Amino acid sequence: MANVIKKNFGNPDELREPDKMKVEFLEFPSGKVARLTSQPGWTWSECVGPIAGTETCQAHHLGVVTKGDLTIFGDDGSEERFGPGDAYEILPGHTAEVNGDEEVECFEFSSETAETYAK
């Protein structure tokens, strides 16, 4: 079918593996889709911060959590917990951490973030 492009995360176009995390990307003509899988004990500050070189995450995220339990901490003092089925938009200026002993899986749809996250 010429109007449909099908890809599978079992064969990603790009893979990044920062500490305790795997980020898989599928590239489409109109943008990228990412699957982020974070292991128990993952924190943005320890696992991605050193790669980013910033105190907090400066990426814009748009996605949905499909598995696990994650807390986002905003630079403004806000704090929000996310679980399966929770969709999110997170603006630059935050950190995050996995809660508990289950991995967290998220799918993201922001091409801007996919270009730079954990790179």
C-alpha cells in the first residue's frame, strides 16, 4: 500500500542505550517515533544528565506511558506521577525517575525530542 508505511520496534532505525535505558527510534517521512524503556533505579539526573550536560532535561516530550511507574519533577517545584495509559506533554525544565521495581515503557511522538534525547 503506497499510502501506508509500517515499521516495528523489533527492528528500530536507531538505538541509543544510556545507563539503565534503551531508546529505540522509527523514522517516517513526517517525523520520528520513539520507544523509551527505563529500568528500575533509572533517574534522569544520573543516567541522562551527564550525556545532556545540563542540570535538568531541556527536551519537550509528548507521549504515553504503557508500562511501569514514573515521576516527573518540574523545575518549578511541580511533581506528577505517571502510569500505564497516562498521556503527557512535558516542557523543558524537568527531571524524572522510575518508581518501584518494574521497568517503565513510554512511546514518544515529538520529532524534536527524538533528534536529541540521550545523544
